[in-house]
Amino acid sequence: MAGVTSWLRRRTAGLAMALAMALLSTVFWLSFRNTERLVTDAGWRQHTYQVIAEIRGLLGALIEAETGERGYLLTGDERSLARYRQGSAQVAAVVARLRALTADNPRQQRRLAAFAPAASAELDKLDRGIAWRRASGPPATSLTEDAVGRRPMDGLRERVAEMEAEETRLLALRDRAMVGSVRRTDLSLVAGAAVAALLLVAAFLAVHREIGQRRRAELQTRRANRRLEAANAELEAFCYAVSHDLRAPLRAIDGFSLALVEDAGERLAPADRQTLGRVRQAAQRMAGLITSRTRCWWRATAPRPSPSCSARRTPRPRRRCRRSSCST
């Protein structure tokens, strides 16, 4: 059961790490895509500001041309005429730039298509007024007010206002799109980082538990080894004591039996000599049994070579004790 639990912890830690890495990769990819979208939205927003600036420049050019024409009609000053020429030249240039900038907007293209001939017609009227002023001289006050009135330019101002309103609407849409991109980027970063952090914490906890379990198992193994070493030491002392205490009487029995045979061998009956021989054989057999048992125990408890040492040299086959000597 402990092995299954450890395996599950390792699998959980590995799976959490893999999910965290996959989630971080996904977050980075989403952040990259959202950043690209944010850059695109910012580019369109800048484009809208540029179009609005050109539309306002168009309105300024119309006002400049109208003001120059009115000033020339009233005063005949050539400086006012220069302002008119500058404004009328700017109108055509600004319209051309607006056509290029709004190529992706069919509505603005239609408005520009209607605005260009109307602006040309109004500028032609201003040209005719300037030509009439040069030919006729200073006009009367009522005629000047009628020629200089602002009513002919009101239609162009309305068209320019419509184009600016369209770009203002697009600017609001693109501002909302850019804000949405920023929010999506922030949300993906925060949510992805939070979930990845949770997965990493789960993986860390699983690894920490696994390490703690291994440390506890290692500590228990060390304690068991120490207890086993102590038991082996006690058994070794016991075996040594038993071997020594049993061999001494057996040597005494064997020695006394030999001395008796040597000193009184001729006076003993054959049956007695055979009995003494059996006593000596039994004592020697018992001594050999003790020796073989002790030798088997020493071989069983001898320290084995470490894996590094056994890898460098070919291990020798261990000699087995004879069944007759190791059996009870």
C-alpha cells in the first residue's frame, strides 16, 4: 500500500509539473497573440487620429481659402489672396491624402467622392469672386455681404463634420477594442500565472511528501539495521561463549579418554577399549559439529562487498556448508 501511495505521489507531481509547463506555454502564446492584437489595435487607433487630423486640416484649408477670398474682396490686399491660394491648394492635397488613408472605409470613400466636386465648385465660385473683384474694383457694401456670405461653405462644413463624426465613431470602437485586448492580456497572464502557481505548489507538496516518506523509510531502515547489528553482536558473543564452553569439556573428555587408553590400555578389556573409542569419537564428532556450525555462522554474517567493489572484480562463488555439518 505504501508503494502504491508513493507511486501515486510521484505520478501526481510529474503530472502537475507537466500541466504547469503546458499552461505556462499556453499563457505565453495567448499573451503573444493578445500583444499582437493590441499592437494592431494601437496602430488602427493611431491611423484614426491621423485621419481626424487630416479632416481637421481639410476644414482649416477651407476656412483659410474662404478667409483669404473674403479679405481680398473687402480690402484688395494681395496677402489675403496668398492665403486663399494656399488654402485652395491644401484642399486638393488633403483630399488626396484622405482618399489614401480611408481606402479601407467605403463610407468615407463615398463621402470624399461627393465632397471633391462640391469643394471644386465652391473654390470656382471663390475664383470668380476674386476675378470680379479685380475687374470691378471695390464692391458696394450690400454686394460684398452677399458675395462674402458664409452660406456657400456651410454644405462643405457639414460634409467635413460628417467625416469627422465617422472617424470619431471608429476611434471609440478601436479604443474599446484596445481596452478589451489589454484586459484579455492581463486576464490571461493573471489567471495563467495563478493556475500555474497552484500546480507548482501541488507538485512541490507532492515531492516534499515523497522526500519526507523516503527520509522516514531511510530512518526506519537505519534503525532496523542498528537493531540487527546489535542482535548479531549478541548472537556472536553467545556463539563464541557456547563454542568455548562446549569445546572445553569435550577436549577434557577426549583427553582423559586418551590418557586412560594409554595408561591402562593393556589392563582394559577389549569391550572397555571399544567403549572408550566410541567416547572419543563422539567427543570429536561433537567438536567438529560445533566448529562447522560456528564457521557457517561466521560466513553467513560476514560483511558483503559493496556494489562498486563487486562491479570491479568477479565475485567468487560462496562455499556452502555441508548439509551434514549444518543440519541439526
